[in-house]
Amino acid sequence: MLVLTRLLVCSATVALAACGAANGLGLGDSARLVAMAYRCLGTIPVAATWQWSVLDTSIVRVDAASGWVVARREGETQVVARGAAPISVSTTARVTVRR
């Protein structure tokens, strides 16, 4: 018998995991994005696998599996993290590339 379960997740966050990266990236800089999913009615994190994408690949390039971003040109774009099954949640982060 095959039983499929769905993990109930209510929120997710994403952030740059590099010292000083909260203020943006410089041209050519790289950093890893980290996403966290949280159960409903609490702050208990849930282990999740994420698929990463970016809205404007001319500004940053993102590795779809690891969340590693590389700044390509000055500007601002959104990076999206989508949870893989059984996590059905997504979140975005604004990434700014400065000179």
C-alpha cells in the first residue's frame, strides 16, 4: 500500500548567508542563499530541499540545487526558493547588486 503524506508548513524565509551580504552584493561577489520552512503554530524548523530560481538572470545567476548566487551586473532582482515534496511552500528574497 502506498501512502502519500503532505507536511503542513505555514511559512518560509530566505536570507543571504554571507558576512555583510545583507546590504547587497558587489559585482562578481557570490553568496549562498539559505531558506527555512516552519511548521504552523510555532517556530519549529522543518528540514526541506529547495529548488532555486531567479527572475532576472542578467543581474545574478543562481544554482538551482544549492542556492549559490553570483552577482553579474548592477541592479535588483528576486530569487525564489520552492520547497520540494513534501514541502509545498515558496519564498522570495530581494537581491541587490551594487558597484
